[in-house]
Amino acid sequence: MRKKIKYGWLLILLPFLHGCYSDKEKETPVINSIQLKESVLSLSKEASGLRVPWDLQYDRVNQTILFSEIDGSIRKLDIRTKRVSLVDSLKDVYHQRTLGLLGMSLYQPEGGQAFLYLSYTSKRDSLIFSNLYRYHYSADGKLSNPKLMLQIPGNTGHNGSRVIVSTDEKVYWATGDAANDTFAQDSSSLNGKILRLNLDGSIPADNPIPNSYIYAWGFRNMQGLTYNAKGTIYSSEHGDAIEDEINLIQPLKNYGWPQIEGKIDTEKEKAIAKRSPRTEPIKSWTPVVAPSGMAYYGLQTIPEWQNSLILATLKNQSLRILKLSADGKNIIDEQILFKDQLGRLRSVLVLPNGDIYFCSSNRDWNPQKGFPKADDDVIYRLRLSDRATAPVLKPQAAGNDALEKKNGQVLYDAYCASCHKADGKGLTNTFPPLAQSKLVNGNPKTLLKLLLHGLKGQKVQGIKYEGAMPAFAFLKDEEIIELANYIRTHFGNKATTINQQNLTSLR
């Protein structure tokens, strides 16, 4: 009789026990342990086989990571079960190269209507547009009631696109200059700007320019946007051939593009800034690193990273920890993780518990050497751990990735390889090949002119390529010569070498 009672209670408890275990988070294997000064972090793959995830958002109600894929899909990753499922697929997204479904911002107020703000490109006839939409976001994570808040000119590149809702409950949209050199400095254009909107899309009464969305201007192509607990806003921006930037965004400030790149450090730039005040970045990189998504880390969970910007990079293929000063106005230290290990990194997200999620972008338009891998693209998680359980990595000091010996190959790898590739074969319809090229092997002055002045919108050997080539006139004469000779004697090219006399007449 006592045995029957015992087993009876067990049968009653089984469903309850099953329920407890079904809610327990499914653990994923640790790929690497990261040793900081005191803390140990674990790196794991939380989802794989994705199609160029572009922006990550946290749904605190449903415990999911909401993410956009560039082809127009919105998906979610259940943090507990690791299951990925489709939320919606947008039909009017125009995806080509860097165009598509890009930035998102999820606004979930306590007890109020939640909204999902989306930035994506569309095309009508021959015209390309950048669009900012607002969707209602239901308690069970579904989208409805789309509203077009703004539509501005787009282009085959430089569409910017990050979106945030900051502490003031205003929407901030980072727009690109649409590859138009006049837009960023034109106060009548909404391109190359930080725009500020009310939640319903109207113009805030306290915007710095009355009856205008414009909050700040003078930008080329912003790829990251975040804010701290005080509402201080930061952006990351792609430079041309030099001076990628991190900017501290302030109302009505002019950040210089295209007359000024990065720091105001040339005589020409100083003269421009004297006539019309310009705001310098708080950080810039030359050679460029292609900074992308960025998140602010303000928690004590990882004490070494408290009050830092966590930045994903594309060209340099790394995660960077940018330590801020106490007032948040300067970057005082930079550490590098995962350089050349995970490929191009696109977006970063910090959860309230201190976990950091970030994603790769290896199946996009510009794959780098060794990528994509079979399981790309991937959403990764960095989490505080009590011990190292896998191969240990340590962050690198930022100085380690600077150019040390500026010979031809080093210069090519820094400035040319991400577009023309390590083998010089370029990218079909985007960047022309240098391998066995008639242009490269011909008159030395032709290649030197291209290196000095760049190329945009012109045909190369009868083919019009989408990608523009920046000017490298900032390089020293000996560096231009080293770079040109490396190109002319590699990739199957057997041209004569170039000397100083060839270059002097072109400067």
C-alpha cells in the first residue's frame, strides 16, 4: 500500500518536473574562453546557417533575439531553446549588394504599445529609396499596421540605416549620403544626417532646426548607432580610403564630410574648419577597419568593459572594446578580439543580464579569404563564466594592428585586398580584377593616376563596375611606388617597375 502511494505522488510530480526542465536554457558548446584581467568569458554559437543577419534586437517579453536578414526576412532566436523561426518577410525590400533590410529598433514600453522601427531600401522603376517604417509589435511577437514614416533618396551604396529609440523616447535614424557629395552638407537634404523623429513620425518641437528632422549633419555612411543611460549618442562611420570614425553625436553639429575626413589635421581642413566650425570624431582609424554595428556596455557584469562601446568591424574582422572616459566624451583605450577568426562582424547587442550577442556577415556581397564557412552566418554569445573551459584567447592591444613595415604587400593588404581580393581577381561587377589586367600592365602613369585620384562611375576596359575606388593621394611617394610595383609584378602581371620620375609629374 505504501509503495502505491509513493508511485502515485511520482506520477503527479512528473508533469511539473517536465515543465521545469523544458524552460531551462539549452546550453551551447563553448568555442573559446576569453581571459580578461580578472573575468573569464565564454564564446558560443547560438544560431547558425543564417542569411546575412544585419541587426539584432532584444525582445524582453518573449525572451528572443529579433534579427533582420538583408534579403527582407525578420526572424527570431529563442534564447532558451535556441530555435530560430520566421516572424515576417517583407516583399518590397530591394536587395542588391549592400541594399536590403538593414537597421531595426524595438521599442517595448511597460504597459504600452510596442513598435518595431525598420530601415530598408526599395526600388520603383529606376529610383532607389531608403525607407523608415514603423510596425506595431504584438505581445506574442507579431507585426502589423505598417506605417511609412520617412522616405529619402537611396543609391547602390552609402544608405546608412541604423535606427535607435533613445532615452528621450525619440527615434534617431542614421542616413547615408547616397554616394552624393553634396547631400551631407545640404541642409535641405535628409541624406548624410542624423534625423530625430517622434514615435509617430512627426517632427519633435524641440529639434534644433524648427520644422526639420535634422539633428546633426556632415556624415558619409554611418553603420552603427547606440546610446548610454544618459542618452549620449554615438555613431560609427565608414571613411573613404582613410579615417573611419566614431562620433559623439550632438545637436546641430557638423561632422565635416565630404570636405573633412576624420580629424582636422591638414592645412586645407584647418582652413575649412576656421571658416565653418566642424566637429572631430572621438576616434578614427587609418588604415580603415570598416566599423559596423555598435552597442554601449554600461553594466558591472563584465567590470573590465563597463562604460565601453562594443564595436563590430567588417574589413578588420574583429570585435573592438572601446573604453570611454568617465564623462563619455573620449575613448581612452581600445582592445581587439577575434581578429581574422570569425570573419566579417555586423551587429552587436547587450542584454540586461550582461550577455553580449553579435553576428557575422560572411555571406554578404564581399566575402573575405576563407569565408563563408559551412555554418555561416552565425549569431554568437559572449557570457561571463566561472572558469576557462576551451582554448583561451586574450584581447590584443589596438597598436598591434597598425602598419609596421610599409612594403608593397603590407600596403596592398591594408588598402586594396578587401575589394580586389588577396589574389587580385576582384569581385564580379563590383571591383575590377588587377590580375593580368591590361590597365595594370600598360602605361605606368595610368595606374598611378588611379591610385592618386581614384575612380567613380567610369568604365574599366569597357565594363562599368558598381564599386567606386577612393583616392590614395594621402600616401607618401615611396608608398605609392611600393604599392604600384607590387600590383604590377604580382597576380600574373609582369610589367616594368615604376620609379619616382613616373610619379613626380602627376603629383
